[in-house]
Amino acid sequence: MTVRNRKRKKKKVKKNKLNLLKKNVPSEDKYEKIVASFKCQDLESLRELALSERGLLSNGLRKKVWPLLLGVEYDNRNLDVQTDESRKRVRLNQVEQDVNRSMFQFTICEGFTEEKR
């Protein structure tokens, strides 16, 4: 393979990659169609858009549209979202459990009474 052919091949590969990237760019028009269909609760359009290339485009749109498509009552307030406080409690509980487990693993602790641990 000559140098010229290698350069041509590299250019083709770059063009193909660019075309693939262009296909993966979300379409503003499609986004607007999804939002409009969601607001009107047009299930047929939403199904078609969900089945089309790139589907519903983003997780945010999916979270809103899928419950409507499935006919499920959905309320954002019922989402199980962990707050900072609940995460801290989970971590604190885990640390306490780890400390309790580790105290029984070391032979130096065998002579300790339960109160000293």
C-alpha cells in the first residue's frame, strides 16, 4: 500500500467517524416534537418517537415519557432521592458496623471486655 493510498484511507475513516458523530447529535426538532407530544399526551406520536433512531434522546425525557407510555401514575415527589442527611446516616451506620466487626478480628482484642471495646 502506497503512502497516497494510506492517506486516502485515513481520510475515509475520518469522514465515516464524523458522519457517525453527526447521526448521534440530538435533533432539536425531535426534542421539540417529544416535548409537544408529551404536553398534549399524544401517545401514538410518543411511541413513534421512542421507536425512532436515538429514541427519546435523554434520560430526563425518558423519565417523563415512559410512565405516560406505560399508563402508570407518576409523581416526582415520590421519587426515592437520597438527601445529604440520609447519605450521612448510611455512612455512619456502615462505619459503626465495620468497627464492630473489626474488633473481633484482632487477637489483641481477645483480652478486652465488651465495655473496653
